[in-house]
Amino acid sequence: MWRESLKEAERNLLQGVALTPRELSDFLLLAGDERAAFFAMIESAYLEFDSGFVVVSRAGRLALRGVFGSRWNDTDRWYDPEQGKS
């Protein structure tokens, strides 16, 4: 069952569908990176609390991108599933 969830989350990311902080954290956890999942949850929750967040996918990598007011935060936190680190 978790394999289907992982594939569905990966498919959504590749299609540009935004994930909630919990979904992103679960995705990273299912991918086997507990540390990245932990930090994704903390950072996502903070960005969501501040003004929202967007998860984008580029070249198979995941990013948390914070939106503060009407401007984008210039710092993207990338996670590379192939290397298992951010």
C-alpha cells in the first residue's frame, strides 16, 4: 500500500500538483529519508503558518518554496531523491 502512495505522490509532483506539508513529509518518509521528512514538516508548517507554501518539481527534485506576502522567498530548499539528501 505504501508503494502505491509513494508512486501517487511522485506522479502528482511531476505533474506540478502541490502537496500539503503532511503529504510532503509522508512522501519523504516513504522514500526512506527520515531526516528530510522531519525538516520538511517543520519548514512546511512554518511556511504554511506564515503565508502558505508551494511544492514544485523540477528535473525530479522536490522543492519547498515559501511565499511571504506577495513576493517569493529567494531560498529554495531542494531535496534530491536519488541522492537522498537536501
